[in-house]
Amino acid sequence: EVQLVESGGGLVKPGGSLRLSCVASGFTFDTYSMNWVRQAPGKGLEWVSSISSSSSYIYYADSLKGRFTISRDNAKNSLYLQMNSLRAEDTAVYYCTRAEWLLRASDSWGLGTLVSVSS
Amino acid sequence: QSALTQPASVSGSPGQSITISCTGTSSDVGGYDYVSWYQQHPGKAPKLMIYDVTNRPSGVSNRFSGSKSGNTASLTISGLQAEDEADYYCSAYSSRSTLFGGGTKLTVL
């Protein structure tokens, strides 16, 4: 069974940093692209970032303006999102998702981790 | 990276069919056959219902179908059931990014 388990969310002050992690199991991690998708409270889904299976290709939403960094460790079956200079508008549930093809459909989603940015 | 356009809400009675539209541009929806649809129940993670415009993942009911014409993709749910009441999101590939629609709330009357 495919499992994606996010962690690392929490309450952080504006301007602060957080590092999200996602541990994958139940599939061959290094053959899939991975993504971060977020959802602000009561709002819709927003794509954040994607990384190819070997980390050769990395893409970010323009709105992030270079504040976030996606990475993966295939030896640890793990995906990461380093978030810096956090703003109130970054408050959201962050989902880790799996995709067979980069930037295409996400066929598995984690339960998400909540990031709250507030003073 | 503009969002795709979906109706805010649709409704239908049990047994009826409904269609949710998703409008983009020739650079995303119209340019590639990589449109997907997700169902999200309150408090739950999204679930993939349709990928590559028309394909259903294993385990998804054949009451769900997808199509595309020009820059607009559509999700049709036939034989509406109470359990179909949820939010639905379209998503499309766009060179160097993925776009989502704003979401459509489906109410089963």
C-alpha cells in the first residue's frame, strides 16, 4: 500500500523558517516524481513545487519568489520542503503527492501537515 | 501561472448527471492531454478521479468520466449518489508548472 506521511508543520512567526518532510513507503520511491501542494484554510488547492525522480528537474510556483526549496533523498525515501521568509499567506495544509510523470496527475496524496504563520 | 476557471458550485439530484467545466488556455488545458480531476471530501486529502483527460485510475467508479474540447475540460458524473457530494478540482500541465482550478462544490440535493 502506498503511504505518504508528512511532518514538520507547526506554528511559526512571520519571517521564520520551517522544513517539511514526507516519508514514502509501499512503492519504489526513486522512480516517481514528487510534489508539494498546499491548501489554505477554506481555499482551493495550489501547486507549490515538483521534483523529478533523480532531482534533475525542479519547478516552483512563481508566487513563491525563491523562498522555498524542494529536495529529496532517494536513499531515505524522503521528500523535503525548506520554507524560508514565511508569510501569513503561507498558512496552509501542505500535501506531499506522488506523480508517475513530472507535473502531471498526482495519484497518491499524504494526509497533509498544517503550517500556521502568525505572530 | 493563472488558475484554471471552474464554476463555484453545481448541484443535482440522486440519479441525475452533472458536468463540471474547467477552462484554461492553449498553453495548458488546450495544449496538452494532461488534465486531471480530484475529489475532496471535507477534512480529507484529495483523491485522483481522472487523469490524462479521460482515464480513470483503478477503483474509481465508471460513473465518472472526463473529456476536453479546445481550452475547456469537463468532468461528468452520472447516476449521482449522496457520496459524490464533495469539492472537485481540475488540474492541468503547463510547461514548467501545474495549474489547479479554483474548485467546484457539488451538492447532491
